[in-house]
Amino acid sequence: MFKATTLRSRQRGLSFLGLVFLVAIFVSLAAIATQSVPIFMEYQAVTKAANKAAREGNTVAEVRASFERAAAIDDIKSVSASDLEVTKINERVAVGFEYSREIHLVGPAYLTYRFKKQTN
């Protein structure tokens, strides 16, 4: 006959508490991802606007004006034209920027993204 211990040792799978734990992890990761995607999309927009401003402008004022126009179109809030670092490298205008964004996780915990880029 079958003993209770042999039946129990043959059982395999995920317990209810294990399932709850895995679902909690997946929900947490999904919540962080849904908040992170717009941040990375804005970074791409800032990079695109900085590259465009570097191509179009020859002076600091022209570069900042070009960036402001692109920022208004793409709804860029993290970086303003005054935050740009405009320099000339080998007679070419280079535009740099640096900023950070935070995502509140729980209690005093935050996830911080730091972005720094300079156009060529």
C-alpha cells in the first residue's frame, strides 16, 4: 500500500505562498517598468533635441532657442535650455546636458536615473 510520506514526496509544484510571492515580484517589476518607460522616452527626446540644436545653431543663443522649440514640441520638462552646456570642439558646436529623475518605490526608497550626454 501507499504510505502518506511517499505520496507527499512525489508531489511537486508551486505552493500558494510561492505563487503569491512570485505575483508580488512581477507586479512590482511591472510598476517600476511603467514609470521607467516615460523617463527613457524623454531622455531620447532630449538627446534628439540637443543633437538638432547643435546642428542648427552657431551661437549659444541660437542653440538654446532651437532646443526650446524642440522642447516645446516634445514636451520636455526635465531639461531646460539654460541647463545646456554649449561648447565648441574643432569648430563644431557641442551640446551637453546632465540631469536625474527619481521614481518613488516605498517609504524612503527611491530609484534614481542619472543621465549625462554630450553631442559630437
